[in-house]
Amino acid sequence: MDSIEDRIIGLQTKNFESAYFVPAEDIEELLTESTVRDLVKQCGIEVQHQEETISIIISGARKIFAILILIHNEVLIRKFVEHDQFQIEKLDAKLPLSEPASSLNQPVPGLVSIIGNSPAKNFFQKQWMFVSPYFRNDLSHRTLDPDVVLPFILSSSIGRGAFGSVSEVVLHPHHQGILRATDIKTEIKLVRKQIEISAESVAGSSISAEGDILSTLRLVDHPNIVRLVTTYLHRGSYNLLFFPAECNLYQFLSQDRRMPEFETDTAFFVALQGISSALATLHEFYSPGFNISMIGCHHDLKPSNILIEKNRFLLADFGLSRLKPLNADSKTLFQGADSNYAAPECEFGEIIFERSLVGRKSDIWAFGCIISEVVTYMLMGSNGVRQFQEGRKAKVMNWTFSQFHQGGKSHPFVQSWISKLEKIAPSNFSVVFTLILQMLEIDPPKRPDAASVSSSLSLLAIRSQSHSLDEKMNTLSKSQAEAYTLAVEHERHRSWATNTGLDDPQANWDKFTSSLRTGVEFNDINQCFSALNAFLDTLNGWNYNELPFSPVLRQLRRHVDKLMGLLQQRLQDKITSAIEIQFLQNNNLDELERIPSDLSEASPLHNLRLLGVAKLMSASGANVASGLVERFEATQVNIQEVFDVRSSLAELKEPTDSDASVPVLIEWLEYDLQWVGNVGQELFARVEELASMLRHKEKPSGFLSLNCRGYYHNVQRHSFGLIFELPVGPSPYAQPYRPTTLRDMICKLRDIETRPFLGQIFELSHALAYSILQFHKANWLHENFSSFNVCFFPSHIEDAAKSITEPRLIGFNHSRQDGLDAFTHGMNAGSEQQDFSHPDYLMDNKGFNHTYDYYSIGLVLLEIGLWRTLESMASTMKDDDKSPESLRKFLLARYVPRLGNPVGEIYQKVVSTCLESDFSSNSSSPASHRIAILSEFEERVVIPLSRCRA
């Protein structure tokens, strides 16, 4: 068996310079506790010191012990222990022990005094193989001893330039903490940039400028700035370590075929946005964590200084870059960067080469040049890039340039080339050409700053993402089986684009982001779109008619939900409501049944499902056979008292227990005498439709109806009775609250002290308008809306004002499904509630429509705003003509203007809109007409009311 010395020597690893080092982890694996224990016992250490010595070696002195093994003096480990000054620092942390400056042949006196002259010399020579650096992320600069052995096991040259050489090195897996712990055994490749210098020139020189800038930029951790691992000085050279990239942009633009990560135009725009953001970060550097603000400039922007890493462009090579305090100027002398991309202000006359002051606007010029070449590659490939470069070539003395200006003036070829590109480019490229021309302005102050460039490219990238998503969704819509539910998700995305201004060519980044939640940034939006596009890409190659669409749509819906979640809540609500309006006007019941049934309550489309169910359940004849609507016998209903003209309070005997009964509200649906003795299927169907819509306890948002238990036929009254449960108190034994109407509330709470607060007024008004909108979405018209049919359920009359924000709608006696073939009655001319009906409906006995409900809600809002009954307002009319139309005009002229003071201009305008009844649509299609009317009502009434604040 090999000796321990031979085994240590066997651990030596040869580096790229043929020097040897021993990986620290290998020493730990070799010198286990049992091995150390045996060696300590064998080397002559006194027994009383053995346990302490073993503990110290295991806890952090394996390297020193290994060196002592190699010089055959293991017992000297006690000398190191005796000289540790009772410090808790590990002994290995003292390595390497250096020679004095006066002599390169003698070890330091301290080492001699510890272990003696001869052992110290041997120890000094052997130690270097055990102290190779261990590299971690984000280390600051180090100066390494010349004898240090670098743990790079391989090195291959990448290139050489005026400032030094660049090579790819392979770092030994046991000498890196850069990758995650799970990958700790993995060799890692890094790029080493090596700049040869003299030791005397380091301090105060510009050699370390790139490392200093990159170390500072690490504070903001920008994903599009090349990541610096660390810098170090070693044997007269300044070294920078980076993560490797696949290639640089110059090489990228020379390739005949696009890289896989850049198959789409969107990928290019996102990558360009990343560079613009990185440049903006450099130009206006700010680290909130360290409260540092500076201005910077790259000074050498060109394709070869932009690296490609997967789907990202990385800003690199900061050798000429500068970061200065905010009160300094970013301008500095031009230092010989690539003149092909140099701005006109960097240039010289034709005879004398002079250095000029250049600054951040010079970076903008260079970036504009780069964008023009990238767009050329996108549209014409590498051959187009070569043509563009050839067309710019010009000779100055013995120098050939391919600049983007011509002697400090606009380059005619560049201008014509950009015009040529614009003609062959897709329409969504138009913004980028305008941006390029702005960046290539000859006069520096006319060029945009980096932040503006980044904003323009951000909007361009998101537009491209959205355009790509729209095309993919159109393709996916080939599946007819799930076209309805897929169309919902497609429309949500389109509405997102419309409401953010993404579809508006004139929109800018600030306008776009004003629609988003606070804190949402480009990367958040891009990640959502990228995930959506990537998900749809996974469906490529599938037979659309064989796709398992339920799970596909669930995943798609979750992705769109995340996109919607970026918007401000008001826009989320607006889009959701618009979708409900649009998709619930489809009269194809089969498609309504395809509305997803697996939506959680948290889903924005949960309410769409409930509204769809309400419409389905109320479809004529849909529930007759299903038995979902309970029909009670007259003997089960015991009328207690009249609540108003068309409703009564009663008790309902439960069919399962003859002794049990519950308080209920009965709403009477009277039929004309022509039906007496001949109550036909049409009337039963209508009652069942209405009961179906109102019977579900899980109601859509805004459905303020009571829960309908069912109905019964009262032959003596020539009526059907809709049976509604009454709300009960918090206790399981509490009695149901007695209802009171809004009209009663207004009459009883006359004093200013007892009236509801203004905030409660606004909340009630919005709730009522929203409820009517929701009923209309489900294709149901109320037809009898008034303050008589708005109910509250206070526990005591003293609590009446408190209950005002929890209204319930009753009076569904005339409600019906919105359709040309629906059965309806005209308004009873003798009804005390007829003042709430639209004049056209009263005078011409026309079929009921949406705007008639909107007129009624306007009158109720007028009552609430002035806290006065319509009856009392109508009584002040002095003209003999008291027709419904005259009343409408009278209210508009006299009482609507009075709303401004108590409830404000917005509320006043809403009421005026409702009473004017100027909701119009030019659509010939009934469904399109309903969509237009409902959308207008929401936009002009519901949304403004939601913005009213006390």
C-alpha cells in the first residue's frame, strides 16, 4: 500500500502551465479523522496533546499537516499550535507564509522561529501546491503572490488585441464556488482577459479601469452587462475573469443562418432592448442599496464588444469606459475606439488626426449604427450586412473606413439603405427605423438619451411579442371543438393590447406603463409574453383536432391570467366586463355550455361562467325536463301580509317536514284575463326561465336578487308567485330581517343626521347600476326597476342607513329574457310606479329594451343623489302637461342640475346620460347591437360611478 506521502503526491494536478497543485477538497478526503488520528499517534506527539492536535488538524489545519508530512516533520504541527496565540482562526488560513522582501532565498523569520531554519525552507517551497486560489462569485480585486499556482487545468487562446490577450480557461471543479452547490463538482469554463503591465504602473493607472467599472456595475446586477467574476494581479499581468459567451455580435452577424435562439424577430428586439437598458444603466448609474449615483460612458460600442449568451446580448469590454460623479461631465477625449462606429464628433480632419471630446451621445450614435446592422441582418441576412458595410466604405489617406457618416455629414448611402429596409420590412418594424434616424443625428444634442432609446425598444419588443402571440392564437383557433373558450382567451389578450395602448402607433412607453400596476417593469411583461409564446410553441406539430384541449386551455388561461395581473385593477375589471358582454351575447347554447366549468373563484373568468350558467338556465324550456326549478303547491304557501302592490310576505312549508316553515317573499307575476282557464306552456316556460335565473345561491357578481326557491300557481289571483328566501341574521336561530324599500328609506331618513354618508350613497349607486349591467349581460331585462324594488334588510330601523350598501333587487314581475321572441306585457297604466318607466314605453307600448332600464336606473340615482322621492319631485310640476315626456324634461331641467353640489359633477353627468337615453348603436345585428349598448352603458355610467369618492 502506498505511503501517506505518496498518496499526497498522487493528488497533484497539473495546470495549464505544467505547474502542480493539490486540490483542497482532495486533501480533506485523504486526511480523514481516522487517518489523522493514526498519523498523530505515530509521529511522536505526546499523548496529552494528541486529542487537541487531532481536533485542530481536522477543523482547519490539513494543508499545514500535509506539508509537514511531505517534509517528514509531522511532529512540528505542535509548534504551529503553540504559536497560534489562542486565536480561533484556522491554521490553514495563515497560508501562504511569505519570504521577506530583503531576500528571496530565506523564509520569513517568524516561520524560522516556529519550526527552525531548515524545516522552514522546505515548508516554504512545498506550500505553493496547497494554496491555489478558490474562486467565488463577485470577489473584489486580489494581488496574488508570483509563486501561486493557478487552478486552471486548461487554457486556449481566443484572441489578442492592443490591450492584451483573451483565453478560455477551465477551472478545476474543487476550486470554484461559482455554480450552485448541486453542481459543485463540475468543471467550469471562464474567459480570462490578461493585460501585461509593469508592477510600478498599476497604482493610479487606467489599466484597472475596466475591472473597477465592472465591479461597480455588479451592484446593479444587470442581466445584459457581462458578468465579472473577479480581477487579480499575478506575475506582472492584470487579469479579469468573465463567464464565457457563445460569440460576439460581429461574428453573429457574419453567420449565414440564424442561431436557434434568434429564429424570431421578437428575439432580436428583446435582445436589443436588453443592450439599451444596460447602456442606460451605465449612462445613469444608480445603486439604491448603496445610495451611489454616477454618470458613465462606454466609449467603444461596436458589434465585437457585444457578446451573445443564449438569447441575450451582453454589453462587454469596458476598457475605455468611465464612471464619474454626477457633477462631472461625461465627455472625455476620444481614445481610438473603432472609428467605423465612432460618432462625427469623435472624428478628425482629413490631414491631421486630432482627439475630440466625446460623451454619452457618442455612445447613442454607435448604438444606432449597431441597430441598423442588426435590422439589416434580420431582413437580409449576413449577405445584406456585408452589402451595407461595402456601401459605406471610403478611403482617407491610407486608411479604409466603413463609417455611418461622411466627413461629419449625413451619409447618403446610409440614408438610402434605411429607406430600402423600411420598404421591405413588416409594418411592426416602422418604429425602429424612426429610432435609428434619430440616433444617427449629426448634431449630438438632437439624439435621444439612452433612457429614451430603451423606452422605444421596450415598447417595440413588447409589441412584437404581442403580435407573435396573436398570430399563434389565430392558428390555434383552427380547432373548432373549443373555438368558443379559446376565443375568450384570445380576446383577453387583444383587449390587453388595446387597453394598454399597445395597438396605438402613437403610444409611448410612459403611456403604456401608466396602465400597469406600480412596480411592473419590462422584464415582468416580457416574461409573461415569453411564457405564453413558448407554451403555444409546444403545440406545434399537434393535430389541432386531436389536442387534449381541456388541459391545454387551463394552462393557456393561467398564462393569460398572469398577463392580466400586470394591469391596474380598474383595467382588469374593464376588460373582464367587456369579455362578459361580448361572449354572453352569443345565442348558440351549445357554445355557452363550453364556458370552462373548472374556474376557481379567484379566476377573472369565474363570473363569466356564472353569467353563462344564468343565461343557460334561463333559456326557454331548458329546465322543464331537468327538474331544477322547484314547483310548489298552493297549500304549501301561507300568505302573511302584503308587502307592496305586487309582493307579499309569507311562510313556506318545507316539503320534507310538514311542521317546518320558513319566511319568504312572494313576488306576483299576474297574467291577463285572456289566459284564465287556459294557462299555457308559454306562461309556465317564462316563469321557469325567470325562477331558474334567480334560484342559484352561487350568483354572478352583481346579481343582487334574493335566492329564488321556486314558484307556485295561485289560480285565485290569476298569478304565479316567485318564492324568495329572506336574509337571516348571523345567529343560526335568528329570524329573517324584515325588508324595507329604498323609497321607504328615503321617506323615513329625512333628517340630515340620519341620512347615509356620501360614501355609502356612491357605493349604493354603483352597486345598482352594476347589477343592471350584469343582468343585461345574461340577456335579462328587469323591466320594473324603481326605488320600490330596491330592498334592504336592516336588523333594526336604527340600522337602516348602515344597511344601505347591501341592497337586494326585487320586482322581477315583468323581467324577461332579451329576445325578439320573448313573451312580455306592457306596463299597467294605473301602476303607482309608472313614473319610473320610459316615456316611449308608456306612450307607445313598445317592446321593452335596454335603454328603458337605463332610464329607470337614472331616476333611482336621481332620488338617491338628492335623497328625495321621485313622487315629491314630480309634484312640483306646475304645467298642465304632465305627460311622461314632460316629466323627463322637467327633471332634466330642474333637478338634475341640483345634483352637482351634494354628489358632484361625475354623478350629475351619469344621471343626465341615463335620462337623456342617448345610448345608440348602428349595428344591424342584434348581438352586435347589444354589445354596443352594454359597453356604452358600462363606459358612461357604471365605470364613472365606481370612481365617485367621498
